[in-house]
Amino acid sequence: MNTESWYLLLQVGLVATAGLSLAAGVISLVLGTFIGIFRVSPMAPLRVLANGYVEFFRNIPLLICLAFIFYGLPKAGITFPIFEAGVIGLSVYTAAFVAEVVRAGLQSISHGQIEAARALGLSYVQMLWLVLLPQVFRMVIPPLGSIFIALVKNTSVASAIVVPELMYQAEVIAGRYFYPSVFLIAGVLYLVITLPLALLVNVVERRLLIGRGR
Amino acid sequence: MQINPSRPKSRFTEDRQALIGALILIAALPFIFGMIPIGGLLTVLPAAWRSALGLTDGLSRPHAAALQSAIANWQPFVEFATWRFLTLGLAMTVGVSLVSILLSLPLATLAALARLSTRAYIRWPIITGIEIVRAFPVLILIFYVFTQFSRVAETTGMGLLKTNNVTISVIVALTLYTTVVNAETIRAGILSLDKGQTEAARSLGLTYSQALRLVILPQTFRRVLPPLIAQFVTLVKDTSLGAIIGLLEIYRRGQILYQYFRNPLETLWVIAIIYFIVNYLLGQAAQRIERRFTGSRRGAL
């Protein structure tokens, strides 16, 4: 058994997993926020489509999403490189969960805030950007944290479309050396990403609560 | 701005909107990705109509080709054999999910009770175990259990494990993961009960296990039924991961279909719809149960 090449494979996998998580995290945060806003928009068609988006992606497996993008879309003449396909699939899927949280946050803000903002002469977009979203994001940091931790774990599914992330590398090592315990090592490496993330969420949450004077 | 949660009626319309929106998206996908070529459909129009619309024959030839390939791609789904093939996969998906959640319930209850135990030597190993398994991706668990079982089956030559290795591995891995998640749900359910319940039961002379069995757990299960059904939806979705090690559930069968007919878009679309219907109905059931229990029983609990 060659420990050197193992180490290298897992290292590459860890970096790819971190990259996937980060890219999909940022994209799904932006996309999910927009969809969350659309879900409470005054325009009925937007609301219906945004609600439908969330309902659809909450009810289908991530694997189907990834397979549709990686194996299906080339048939429609749309081809993505492997890594990008993984990022898009994960983002589109995770955005539904982000949207759900953002919508709940928006709906929990008292109506007086909206009336006050409009009475001050802020436009709709200004009201969202300056008054509502800052409050919403403070509120939803704990649930967003668990969504991102789930996202990190979900990146393992991207191994099914041969993204060379941690899970894929573990499969390669397990196959090459017939050493199943490598999956435990890979599992612990996922912890290496999710544990600091959980701690970070805790710290940020506490910091923001203090800022609010609670 | 629709940010006003105080009207109870808006909740219902939001549900309906979600369903209608999802159906619109589902219906739009074949047109967006050319599974149903609009240009091709125009070629079916009578020649007189086409010339009236200003469509020339030269333009319609590639459209006709697109229509032909679309018909070939959809062809498998008008045949009974395809649906039988997929239904067997759906049965496997639902079966594996059901077995896993049923196995997980007693285990999760035990784990939740152990986690709430006053004895540290029971509590801490369980807490550690739960936290570790919960942090692992499900796919890792599936692969780990699968490779270990393969090894055991090779060395001991256990017949059952050898022939049903994949199915057993997926069930074991999903049961393990679901147990851990449900244990947390059930623990939260037990903690949400008023402490007076336990005290009253004990002061009536019930033993600890009687109090649990007759007073605490029945109330807990009524409370945690909706999150348990939500977990079942997750489980149905996670069963698709079994396809990666070759479990013949619905996604794997879909994969076999589209590799044979070379129509991944159409097949995956159909499978996504099947998943959507199953999980949507489960979600509705969870909501209905939740509404019934929280509606009339809140005072009683």
C-alpha cells in the first residue's frame, strides 16, 4: 500500500469538496434569496413559480438533479464541464431550501416595518435591501448554517457524476487497495469541514445577537 | 407585499400555488430542453396552414427530423413494459424506505431514551455515536456498509448476504442514518412534554418503564409523527443513492432505460415526476396529520 498517493488523493478530494461546497453555497445563497423574495412578491406569477420551484426541488432527489444536468442536458446541446455541472446541480437543489428559510424570515418580520419603510418613501427594492434583508439574514443564520452543513455532506453525491471530490477519491482508494476503512477516514474529513462551519455559525449567531442588544 | 402571516387562509393558497407552480415548471421542462420540439410540431400542420403562417418547406425539414427523434425518445413511455419495469423500481424504493423507517423507530426510541439517561456511561457513548453518524454523508455510510458486507460475505460465504448484498447494505446504512436522525426528533419530543406528566405518572405509583410506555411515549409519538413523515420523504429521496452501488430502485432502472434508449432527458423527467408525486403526497399527509393533532389536541397535550 502506498500511503503517499493515498494522502495525495484525499488531499485533492478535500480541496475539491471544499471548492464545490463554497461555490454551490454562494450561488445557492444568492439564487435562494431571490427565490425567497419572489415567494412573497406582490406579483402573482412570480409567487406561483417561486413556490413551485421550492416544492419541486424539495421533492426530488439530488441525484436526479445532477444526473439531469450531467447526462441529460448534453442531449439538449448544453454541456458543462464536470465540476461546473456539480456546482450547478448542488446550487439549484440547495437554493430551494435557502428560499424556504428566507421566506420564513421575511414573513416573520412585523408588518409595521414594511409600512414604516414605505411611509419613509423607500422604494420596494430599497425597503427589501435596507430594511428587511438585514434583519432576515440575522434571523436565519442558524437554519442557513444547517443547510450549508447539509450541502457539504451532499457534495458526496456529486461523486456519482464523477466529480473528483472526497467521496470519489475514497472510492478510488477503496477500489485500488481494497481497503473499506478509507470511507471512515473520508467521513472524518467531512467533519473537518462541517465542524468549523458549525462553530462559525455559533460564533456569528452570538455576535449578531449581541449587536442587537439582547 | 405579501409579508403577512396573520391570515390563516393565506397558508392554504400558498400550498395550492406551490403545487400549481411546480406543475407549470414540470410541464415547461420538455419545451425548454427541446424534448418536445415546437418547430417540429409545426411541421405536422397541413401545408396550407404552414404557408399561411409564412413557414417555408425548406425551413421545416430539420424541424421534421427533430420531431422524429422526439417521437423515438418518447416511444418507450407508451409501452406497458417500460411502466412495469419502472413500477418494480418504485416498489423497491418504497419497500426499502419503509423497512428502514420501521426498523429505525424502535432503535431510535431506545437511542433517545439512552441519550436522556441519567447514567453517564450510557449517555456519553450514545451521544458520541449519534453525533458521528449524523455528521457522515449518507453515501459514505452506504459505501462503508456495502464494502464491509462484501468482505464478510466473501470470507464467511453467508448465502443470504451474498445474494442480497446490495439490498441489505442499503437497508442497514439507511436504517442507521434514519435511527440517528429520528432519535434526535424523539428526544426533542420527549423533552417538549411537560415535566408534570412524568411526575404525575410516578406519583400514581407507575414504575419508570410503565410511565414511559403508558404516559410519555404515546404522547411523544403523537407529537413527532409529522417530523417522522418528513424524514420518510428524505428517506425515499436518499434511497436513490442506493442506485450508485447497484440497488435496482427506480432511479437505477431509469438509468438502465436511458442507457438503452439513449433518452436521458425524457427518462429522468418521468422519474422526477414519479418522485415528485410520491413525496408530495407524503408531505400532504404529514401536513394533514399535523393540522389535526395541533388543531384539536393542543390543549389536551
